[in-house]
Amino acid sequence: MKEYFLLSFRSLTRRKQRTALTILGILVGIIMVMSLISLGKGMQRAVKSAFEQIGYNRILVFPGRSKNLLEAGFSSQTLTEKDLETIKKTNGIKVAGGVKFEGMLVKCCGRTLLVPVWGVPVDKEGLAMIKKLSFFAIAKGREFKVRDKNVAVVGSKVVEQFDDKIDVGKTLIIKGKKFKVVGIQKRSGSPIHDGLIRIKLEEFDSLTKRKGFPAILSLTVEGTDVSSVAERVKRRLEKIREEDSFNVQTAEQLAKRIEKMLGIIQVVLVAIAFISILVSITGTVTTMYTSVYERLREIGIMKAIGATNRTIFFIFLLESGMIGLFAGIFGLLIGWLFANIVAKIISYYLMFSVAPVFNYYVVLLGLFISFIVGCGAGLFPALYASKLSPVEVMRK
Amino acid sequence: MIGLAIKEITHRKVRSWMTVIGIVIGVSAIVSLFLLGDGLTRSIQEQFSAVGTDKIFVLPGSSFLGMFFHELTQEDLETLSSLDGLKKVSGVYSKQATIEWHDNKEQVHVSGLKKKFNALEFGYGVGLHKGRYLKEDKEAIIGYELWSGNLFQAPLKLGDEIKINQKKFKVVGLMDRIGNKQDDSQVMISLEAMWELTGRKDRYTLFVAQVKKPDELNLMVDKIKKALRKKHGVKEGEEDFTVQTTEDLMESFLKVFNIVKYFVLGIAGISILVGCIGIMNVMYSSILERRREIGIMRSIGCTRKKILTLFLIESGLFGLFGGIIGAGLGTALAKLFELSAKTGAFGALKIYINPLFILFSIGGSFLVSSLAGLLPAIKATKIEISEAIRWE
């Protein structure tokens, strides 16, 4: 076995330039595929960890068939107080509260900007829920208190929009009414939650007439099975509402949907990148045929002194397999570098930190693909070489 | 000289075919993706140009998120109506709603419009296929997807009764096909009915205005912006609304689309690079094998320049053959996709086969692959006659 390796290796080093070019061909494809896979996995992981940070014990109810806040905002339907009461009474639900939102002109520090303003419940129960939601966490100042009047908490992106001039203690004028800023939210990475100003629900209602909630948030009791609680919520709501006029979603479903979407994008991109690998197979086949062609005499001699068809087959298959493996090793190294650079660029421009994933699964996958590409490309040339008749070959 | 180059290629058949196949794969991938992207761009442009270039659109908010949280009001509409230079100003209020017919339920876009609206005037680019416009609040006009039977198991007919958010509406008109699934699956009802349905009176999500003189388009955009800024008390650059012409809308749409298009083409383009590496490799081997031949050719009077040209043409021929087959295959693939898209989401997709592009891609493939042969060919010219003939 050791001799096979030596023989294959020696023939590769004999034609250094050709081997290098063949490896380069496979390398390029491997770099593309591996960096796309690792970046895609990194994206999925970033989404997952964002959700894990917030916790999976949330159940969200939206009107119509809306599956998220954005769709709920575009829905013609809303949820009612009665729905909220029903959700609150469901077994396994710890707290629940409805929110409302609307774009309002906000005046502060000499600027007037359109900002999404949210009305959130600030009774004892509502506060208990808000404090548990990490995308509402406070970085500076404090959270609402039940007895607060005309107060606002501002998202981190809104502070930036107002040239960093908003601070705790400042006064905002929303639709002509004064609100005192008591807290600034921590940056959560979610553009919706970072880009809002929240005020008390009653005060929101006094600014604008909006019937019903576009979304109801709720937390389940710790230790309960979230999906079965969601099922119970659904059954209860079905009794008081028309079927299909609401949608119960768990945080896990939301996360899964985003992961799935990212997965589909990744599959499409990887499939396009795989075209390069296909092309590199044709290059490797060419190299292997040339290699066989050059060594016809050698093969003849080896056979004459007792090498079997199998031996010849393995020597050539190993040769192409090694080409693939080398390409895989270098491809992974360069792909890792490349993916890290791209990740830095993405993090810089999209404000979304992504770290490419290079775990043993990705590494093994890369090596596996490249070895298979090498062996697959070498299969026919190796078969051809093994079936050569020594007499004919020697005569050439 | 070309005859000689062709002879050399067929000499090592397997190797040549493999190299050509590599180029074929790369070229067909790029050609089909390009034609697809081009076809999509054209169908988008066509849909927008059908809308007419004399229209101005006003949207709430200044970004996508703004649009989601904000709405326009009756006062805004009145502000626009009072401006000179605008022929017609109409408001639309649209939201997602559940429509129900027999046992089918779907979530679609429902738009509230004034009763005697003219679809063309609202920037849909198409008119009524059958039936009439709205006369009462309990009537609806439906999009192509609904009456063609694509969305529901059985197609809807004039006179059928559907439920929108559990309220009954009678179908009185069918819209012509616009060409994209989202616009084609909408339902139109009167503004009053829409306000009633959502409980939000005098609200709009879009204004469409037509200018009196087309050459005053940009002037009117500025006029509208100024009037609304004054009304809302906001400064320039901090608007809570967006005013766009048809061209602006198209451009912002194509901008995103083009980024995706070029990204995908770039990834596919890497395969051509890989193909070229293959050509380079084959050329090196081929020159190594034909040292003797080159030596003899040189000794009977072939100049270095001729050797260089010969090998450049030989490597270019890989690209030429690969390019011709690849362009054919790529076009066929794109056409195949067009056929399958006809019934799907992109009914308006048409693949335009531009002969100039096909020629360009074949020529490009010839050029790139002869470039790939440059280094090997230079090596061939450096072979010394005496040494080459001695070599076996």
C-alpha cells in the first residue's frame, strides 16, 4: 500500500506545473463552495443565537395569516381586547400584552423625523413581560414605572438618527405632546426593535385612534412545553374568532422560518458555485489521461514484471485522489481566509455580525467533496490504464 | 494555419473533448443566467413603461420600514389636489386581507380605490378584461390569478360572491393579466368599503397623480415635496413621505435586482476561470509532447511569431467550440425556464435572444481561451531547435 502512495506521489511531483494547475482548478471551486457554506452556516447560527438570547418561551399572536410583525402591520385585521383576555386565561401563559404601533412625527433637538412609535402595556403585568424581553433591555436610564406619566423609552437607532442628541431627561414632542425620555434601549441587532420609540399604551391611544392590536406578545410559564401552550391558545381563540383570522406563532417557528429561508438561498448559491467544480472535473480528467498516455511504456513494464490490473488501477486512482485531496486542504485554508474577510465586510456594512463556521462537519465535507472530485475524475483514466495490454503498449 | 491547428486538436481526442466540455459547462451556465436576468429586467421595464411616464407616486414614510408603520391622510390628498399642473390625483388604501370562496381561503392584497377608477390611470398598466368598474360598496374587481383558477381550485366568475374578512362582496369585474403573481392576485374594492373593513377612515397608502405637461414632471415632483413638507412641518431630507416618478420606482427596483444578478453571474463566471486553467494545462502538455514537431517546424523556416500564433489559435479554438455549443445549450436552458415560468410566478418573463450577445459570448470565449494559451505559447516559442530535435 505504501508503495502505491509513493508511486502516485512521485508521478505527481514529476510534472509539477501540471499538477499545480490541476490543483488550482479544483481549488477555485472548493474555495467558492466552502466559503459560501461556512458563511451560510454562520448566518444561520447568528439568527439562532439571537433568538436563543431572547428565549424561546414567547408566543406571538398576529391577525389574519400574518407570520411576523411586518406582515401584521400590513394586515387589514386586528386583534381585540377580548382576544387578549382569552390568551391571558390560557393555561401555561404567564403574561400577555397587546402592542400598537404607528409612524409619528417626532420633534427633538431641532429635528423632526418620522419614527415608529409603539404603545406598550405598562400595568404591573405588562411591565413584568417587557422586562423579560431582551430586545427592550435598557442601556441607560431606567424602564417604565406603572405610575409614570408622559414618558418615553428610545431605541438605539433612533438616538443615532437624531445625531446622538437624544439622552435621558430630554423632551420629545410627539404629535404636539411632550414626552420625557427616561431610558435608552440597548442595541439588539433587530432593526425593528432598535428603531422605535415606545410610550405607554393609554397615551398612545390618546394620540391616535387605532382599534385593536396588530400583535399580542406573551410569555409562557417556565418549564412548560411552548408548542402545546401555543396549540391551546389557538383552540381557545378559535372559539371566539373566525378560523384563519389570526395566527399563533412561537419564537421557535419564527427562528426556523428564517433559518429555512437562509438555507434555500445558500443551496441556490452553492449549486451555482458547483458549476466551477464540474468544470474542474473535466480538467482533472484531462490531466489524468495525459498522465496515463505519457506513461504507457512504464505501465507496460510494470505489468510485464507482475503488476495486476488492480495495482495499476489503484496507482492512477490514488494519483487523482491525491490531487483532489491537496486541492481540498488548500481550498479549505484559503476558503477560511476568504470567508473571514467577507464576513468582516458584511459585519461592517450590514451591522450584523457573522462569523463563518468551520467546524469538523464543514471541514470533512470540504475534504470529502474534493477527494470524490479527484477520484471521480480519475476513475475512467485509471480503468483505461489498467486494461492496457502490456505487449501493445511496449511496442509503441 | 487554422487547418493545422484543427488537426492538432483531433489528434488527442479525449483530452480535447474534455477541455471543450469544461468550457461548454461554464459558457452555458453564464449564457443561460445572463439571458434569464436580461429577460427579467426587460419584463420589469415593460411593466413599468406600460404604467406611463407621466405619473407621480406618493408613498408614506421615507424607507421600507417607514412605509410599514405610516399612512397618508385625506389632508395630504387635498394638498396634492390643490396643486396646479396635476391632472388627476387619486388615493389608494391597500392592506392584506383574507378572502374566502367556498372552502378556499387565501391571504391577498386588497386595495380600496374610488369607485369609478380607471385601472390604467392607477398605474396598473392594464385595463378591465371583462365586466365593469365598481358602482357600489359591496362590489369587487378581481385579479387574473383569481379568475384564471391559479389561486383557487375553481376559477371565479362574474357575479360570484366572495368574502373579504368575512364580509360579502360581489365580483363585477375581472382585471387583465399584469404578469407578476403578487399584483395579479389582488382584489379591488371601493375606498369606503376598505375604510369600513379596516376601521381606518380617510387613510391612504398610495397617491397616484398624473401631470398635465410631461416635461414638467420633475418640477411637479419638487412642488409636491415642498407642499407636503410645509403641511407636515418637516425639513428637506427629513420627509415622512416619498415622492417618486415611474422611472424612480423602476430604478430603485432594478437596483436591488441588478446587485443579485451580478452577484450570481460573478459566482458562475468563476467556472470560466476554472475552464481556462484547464486549457492552460492542456496547452502545456500538448507543447511538451510536440517539442520535436516544433523543432522541425522551426528548422524548416517557421518563425517564432508563427509558432506563437499557431498555439494561440489552437487554444482559442477550444473556446470557440466550447463557446458555440455552450451558447446554444445556454439559450436552450433559458428557453426551457421561460416555458416553465409561463404557468408559474413570472408569467411576463420573455427570453430575448440577442444575436449580438450570442456572438459576443462566443467571441469572448475564443478570446479568453486564447489568452489562457498565451503563457504556454510563449514557452513554445522559446524552444531551441537543436534541443527540441534531440528530445524524444
